[in-house]
Amino acid sequence: MTTRTTALDALHRSLGATMTDFAGWDMPLRYGSERDEHTAVRTAAGLFDLSHMGEITVTGPEAVDFLNFSLVGNIGSVGLGRARYTMIVQEDGGILDDLIVYRLGETEYMVVANAGNAQTVLNELSNRAEEFDAEVRDDRDAYALLAVQGPHSPAIVKSVTDADLDGLKYYAGLPGTVAGVEALIARTGYTGEDGFELFVAPADAEKLWQALTAAGAEYGLVPCGLSCRDTLRLEAGMPLYGHELTTDLTPFDAGLGRVVKFEKTSHGDDFLGHDALRAAAAKAEAAPPRKLVGLIAEGRRVPRAGMSVVVDGQVVGEVTSGAPSPTLGRPIAMAYVDAAHAEPGTAGVGVDIRGTHEPYEVVALPFYKRQK
């Protein structure tokens, strides 16, 4: 299978990026020090190429009814120019992907899927659309996606656009011109910081990258790769598909039952996976499943996904993501643990790292929350 490249591939290589295969795409892992890139996003600004994400456009008179049937959220209540975090599940309630849905027009929506799941989501939506007057279009090749993230991102993007960024709320998007390039400007991100995601034509991606780089120079903006994106989202307690979210888990198992809306403004209770999710909600209320918690190391050894969480020699959970935290200065992890050991401050919790039970402190997520 041929590895795909983004419109910025040559530029990344000219900047000395270390490239890696990610979900079939050749993507920048880092440009220099991932710790420096991470710190830049927390304190100044970082510029990311996220063109591997999967854009799927849904249009037609019954677009909203179709999306309400296909996804767990209430898409009917998404206002024009707003966005919503939601999920698509199997009939048994297992999570196929977590998504952001943007309402671009009266009957036009853009669904943004994770790179590794984009084809699956496209296939599922195409199959589910058969009973509706709605069209599902694969727009993955129609967009490049650049993100500016960090406390200085508003100042940087403001300097190259006339769009009303002050009026652009979190999880909203508006069409505008950025550095002379037509873009959908979204106030979204995956770092725990304020920031913008800019959807543009691939042919305009390099021009926009260079303009943002120039505008960000005085603010300390640096190019950032996927490695620091992972530590940033981990500190912010944001789930990653394949780690905190899988087809073996329902949204209720993942502690994200709030995204499921059983009563919708259209189509009532009739959405795919509804019965299984009702049962999962009732089960979670009666006997809480394993809970997703944060773990902070007392030592220096780094936990990794798949390692066991133990108490008194007994396995009580599993690490889903782990890494050194540049912000906290200690290794951190997210893990699903039995409810009895999930309360912050629970004593005696360890992670089995190659046969040694390393002590960890249980904390509430997120590890890091920006000051607003």
C-alpha cells in the first residue's frame, strides 16, 4: 500500500523533520526537540500539519435526520457555523470513531474523522445514507488542514485575517480569508490550548504555512510534529482512538456518556446503536465500569499502553496512554481502572513495568488545564 503524503511534504523535509508513517500517511513526527515543541505550544504557539484527518461532506434535505440517525449526538441542535464533538458507533454500541461535525450551511455538514478511521467512517455513513435524501461525499483530497495552537495563536492568526476571531467561540467555524487564502477557520484543537484549525485547498497550504510562520516569528511560533501533539493531548486528558476509545468500548465505558443524546429533535430515539447504548447506560449506572483516570508517577519510569495497573499484586486496570509530561516534569498515564480504585488519592496503586510495580498517584483528568 502506497504511503500518502500531504501537500506540505517537501516543506517538512526542507525543515529537517523526522518523518513517520501514521495511518498510511507520511507525517512529521518532530522537527527538533519534541520537548521544545511541546513547551512552545504551552507558552507561545505551535504550527501543525494535520492534513491526514478525514473530511466527509454531508448535504441534502435530510442531512440532519441522517446524521442524527448515524451519530450518537443531537446534530439538529448544532447552529449554523458551530461544531460538535460526537461519535459513530456500531449496532452493539462499540465506538467506531470520535468525530467533529461542523455545520457549514442550512443543509451542509462536514464530518471530520481520525486518519486511521476515515475510510471506515466513510463506508459506514455511505451505507447508512441509503434510506435518506442525503449525499455523503469523500472530501479527503479537497482539504489540507493546518493548526495554530497556543496562547499566542489568536494574535498570530488575527495578524493575517480580517475575520472576526474575537466573536468566534470555541467549537465554532466561519469561512474567511487567511493570508489571502480562502479557509474555513475553526476554533478547535487537540492540545488543551486555545487555537485554530484552518481547512484550505491543498494548493494553498504552503502559502498559508509560510505566512503563518512569518506572522508567528515574533511570538515564538515553531513547527510541531505528531509526537508533541500526543503529549499535549495526554496532558489535557483527551482520548485517542485505538487507546482510550475502541470498538470494545461504548461511550459509557469510556466515561463519555454525555455525548450520547437519547432524545433528539428529529428522529426521536431512532438512531443506530440506540438499544445497546440504553443498556450500556443502565449498566454503568447500576455498576460503574472501569473508569478512565490519570496516573502520575512517583518515580521516573514511563508507563506504556497495555501495561497492567495493580493493587496488592492484583490487576485492577490497564494503561491506555503514557508518556513523560514536559509540563509536570514526571511520567503520566491514562488508564482504565476498577471503580473501587478510581478515586483521586487512592493509595497503593502501581503500574507493572517489566515485572516491577512502580508506585503511581491516582488523579482526576485532565492533568493540565489552561488558564482562561
